[in-house]
Amino acid sequence: MNFSQLLKNYGRYDLLTSYRLGSVKGLIILLLLIFIVPSSAWSKEAIPVAEDPEIEKRMLALTMDLRCLVCQNESIADSRADFSNDIRREIRTQIKANKSDQEIIQFLVDRYGDFVLYNPPMKPTTILLWFGPVALFVVGLGSLVVYLRRRREQIEEVSLSETELKKAEALLNDNKGKNV
Amino acid sequence: MTRYLIPLFAFIVLAAFLLVGLTLNPRQVPSPLIDKPAPVFQLNHLHEPDKVMTSEDNLGKVWLLNVWASWCVACRDEHPLLVQLANSGIVPIYGLNYKDENTTAMQWLKRYGDPYTISVVDPNGRVGIDYGVYGVPETYVIDKKGIIRHKQIGPVTVDSLQKTIIPLIIELQRQA
């Protein structure tokens, strides 16, 4: 296998030919670059978990119900965003400072607004949020009932006239003999 | 006739709501700090690290607090505007250098221009949390009494400066 094939197989031909390799030394340097640089340069050290599992447990319970403002569909507990890291660190220090859960939540709401809460409080501005779905359901149910009632009136049974009854009877009698 | 008008009307209402929804930016979370006192900070200067600035130093004047970082790409977009605004002398701009390296931050200012009267350093973003910063850049308009009057989320634009920020500054400067 020659040089360019090797590179092609590695799938990074375009990028690496720009190194203009001409010697075995070059190849060694190239391979070192391929195998060593990515692993050291692109991986971050894992952030150590707090020493105290109790603090960690409380912090997790709190952050489960908090929204990460950067990645809005994730909770702060789940998010890997820098923002969430900072908030988690802040919550840890506040827990260590003996703040209650409520104080910590209030601290965050004061700074980021109710939007950080996945469980929004009942307020004049959130009434629509809380009761909107119920109101929609009631309106829907109401109009369904009205519609069904009206329809029943429209297709009320019409009684048959004398001649029609006789005709039906005749048809039924006619069929009896044939089917048995 | 109403049989056909009611669904049509309902559709128009729904469409109107959805249309308005399209123009809203879900990333712009309204700050609860508007019309509240600006959180007090005491931070070291970027250029003279042994000097300390507190937010209370600015009581009595209208000022802008611009949260920036050399790693922030959008900051580069708004930067020429900030330099222009600073040169115009309308309002002093103070920089909050957010989670940055001092040396790269100073290089960045050398390269793109320095609009800041003073830049202070918030290395771990703790003051940022107090101000409800969740993305960079963000800009706060703070009045003479130290009250936050406006928060610009994301880069300032010609439009936001002309329509909102500068008229607000001029109005606030007129107040006692």
C-alpha cells in the first residue's frame, strides 16, 4: 500500500496531503499527529464530582426542575452547557452555605425570572398557561355536545305512512317463503 | 352562513397567533432585573489588575455595562458599533470581561479597538450570574440611581441603538 492509499483509507486525504510528506520521518510525524494529537487536544478532563454525595443529591434534585437557558429543552441537571456547569457550581456552594432549597430557587428566579422553572408558579401572567388547556377542553366538549344535540334533532325518526307500512309488510312476506 | 364563518374565524385567530409566534425569539428571556437596582460588584480592572472597580462608583451617571469575551464570536459583530458609540461620547461603556483569559482579552481589545472606559474581570462568571447573564454579549443600560433600565440580549445592532438604547440614554440623562 502506498502513501496516498494509506491516507485515503484513513479518510483524511485532503487535509493531510497539505503536510507535503516526503520521507519516512514525515510519515512517522504524520502518524503521531493522527493518533496522538486528537486524543490529547480534543478531550477535556472529566470535571470531578463534588466530594459530598449528600450535596450532589440535593443539587441534582433541584436542577431537575430548572431549565437551562442556553439549551432550553434541557434541565440544568442534564445539560452539559457551560451555563449549567456554572449554575450547578453556584448551587453547590449555596448548599454548603446552608441555604434552603427555597432560598436557592428564589436566588435563581430573582436573576433569570420564572423562565428557569419548569414548574411555573400560579400568577396573573401564568393563568392562561395553567388554565388555558382546561378552558380549551371545556370549549371543545361544549361544542361537541351542542353539535351532537343538533344532529339528533335533524335526523329525528320519521314515522311511516299507512301505504309504506303495507308495502314493507308485503316485501317481508314475499321474502319469507324463499329463504326458508 | 355562520356554519362556514365560525371555522374561518377560528382559523384566522389561530393563524394570527402562530404568525406572531414566528416573530418572537424564544432565546430572548425577559430579565426580571429591569427596573431593579443593578447588582453590586467589586471586580479588578483588566488592564490594571491591582485596581478595583465597584458598580457604585458610577452612581450619578448613566452608563452601559457590556458583557464581552474574546472567545465570543457575536461580540466581534457588535464591537465596531460600541467603538463608535464610545467615540461619540454619548455614554460611557464599561466592559465586563466574562470568563476570559486576561492576556487574550487585552490582545483582543488591541486588535479590535477598546471602547471601554474600564473593563473589569469576572473570571468565573459569578458576577454574570448576579446579572442573569446566560449568553455573551449582553448589554445593560443603568441609570443615575444605579437602576437597570434595559437589557440588550445578544449583540447591539444599529437598529437597537437608534430605536431603543440611545433614546433611552438621552431620556435617562435628562432625569435628575
